[in-house]
Amino acid sequence: MIRRGPSGAPTVRAVSEPLDPQSGVRRVSVRWHRIRVDGRAAACLEAGEGRPVLFLHGWGLSHRAYRDSVRRLAESGVRVLAPALPGFSGTARLPAGEATLRGYAAWVIAFLDAMEVTEPVLLVGHSFGGGVGTVAAHDHPDRIGALVLVNAIGGGAWTRDGDQVRPMADRPLWNWGLHFSADLRRPAHLARVLPLVVSEALPNLVLDPRAFWQAAQLARDADLTTELTTLRRRGFPVVIVWSPRDRIVTEASVDALRAALGDAPTISVPGGHNWLLADPDRFGRVMTNVVEVADRARGLSRRRHWWRRARARRHTSGRRTSKTAPNSAEVA
């Protein structure tokens, strides 16, 4: 099937790849795409039908590593789009000067345009993808309807000792690597996650080392508390998902996320940083819950927004009445 994006460039949809039969679970298929985004090559997968959900992968990996997780998410009755972010697995790197979280976020919107998605999406971002999603929601609230941050970067804090908080930018790369390797050595991760990381991260490093390490630096330095605070003020619906055994995105970082977002719903899941790769079935179950929570949060946000606008109108109307009252008395 040939689809054309806004630029007129052809988009090729690959033949559907069927799921293995599973009792009691609706079958979905995964479709692989090679497309053009802003005139440059990009790769993505698509699964399921229904309201659009955009899934953004973590640092060093790609959409392929999350294939089973995306399938499980699609089984909840949604259409999932999962691109390989710029610089990873066949998607061209960002131009010089645009390799920032804001540049990645702008690319995400261009990707939605290329896939002809016009309605606001539920954006699910894991790790680095969560940081990109935060900036996308901040900069393009008309395109992102709700945000789910799964073990996401952006809290800006590394450790906390009483009132003393060390920023994530102080964290040395060796410390990231130490805990990343420890996460992979978990018994539940050895058989499933380690092969995925080896098959994805190593080729990405070899094919485009510059983009690989630029993204690592962005993840290390990310402090998105300003953007998160703005989302809170707007009443933008955000759900946080985190695992207490995660030592890559630390507890201090997640606490900073929560503080910036105020009363954002938070779901705790067992496992480490890559729990959704280790257990796609659990991810599917959790995300079925999360989609419902995000929908409720979105409805509450809309009601709050309507109430604020109504109060503002009443306040403005009251001020106008008080200003015009003396003139009315004079006319009488």
C-alpha cells in the first residue's frame, strides 16, 4: 500500500506481520514503514487500530526493540505509531544545530504530519523518549493530548541527601554505565533484554556514533522542570510510571518530576529501568490502566480549563459592569 505525506513523498507500508495466537487476546499486526520526514529517511512501526498513540523509545535503542511491547499496547484497542528517533535504526540524524530535545520534539511533530495524524495523540515515552515527549507536549499542546512518562528522564536531580540535591548534570557517564549494565544483569533481563540491547545499541553506535553520544549527553543533562511546571499550570494530563528498582532514572529524579507536575497520577511497577522490555505482557496490562487514567485526567483537565475560562469571563464581565455603572447613572 502506498501512502503520500504532505510533501507528496511516497510512504511504503510493509506487509503485515501476524501475531502468534494467544487465547483470549485480540490479534493485532505490526506494519513496518520506511517514510520521509522533513525530506529525510525515517523508519517506524505501526500496530493496531483506534485512537492514535505515539510511542517513543529509550536512548540507544529503536522501535524494533519494543516490538512486543508495542503489540501488547495495541491490543488495548489503540493504533500505536512507534518511530525510530533521529540517529537510530535507519532514521537520519538531525541536522547540525538541531540535535537538542527541542529539535527531537519538532521532528516528532513532523513525523505525525508525515503519517497524516491530525488529532491529538496520547504520547508514551520511555526513558529518553519521555524527555522528548515532555518537550513535545510543552511546545505543541495542540498535537499532544496527554503524556505518559515511563521511567523518563527530565527530573533534573541525581541524588538527594536531606536538603542537598545534586543535579543530574553532575552524574558522570561511568555512573550511568555502571547502573545500566547492572540493570541488564538482572535475572529477568538476561534472557530477553540483554540480546535486544546488544542487537540494537551496538549497531546504532557503529552506524552513527555521533548521534548516539549526542543523545546520551542530552539525557544526562536533561532538566525539564520548567517545561513540566508549565504543563502543570496548563492542567495538561500527565501520568508517571516508574519502577523503584530503577537506578538509571533515580528516585530523586522521579521525585523532581512529581514535584514539578504537582498531583500527577503515579503508577509503581516492579522491575528495573527496562521492565517493559523484560515483560511486554505486564506493560500491556499496565498501559491498559494508564490509558484509562490518562483519559480521566484529560477529561478533568478539560473541565478545569472550562471552569478557569468561565471564571475569567465572569471576572472580566464584573469589571466592565463596575466601570459602566456610573455612566449609566449619569444617563438616567
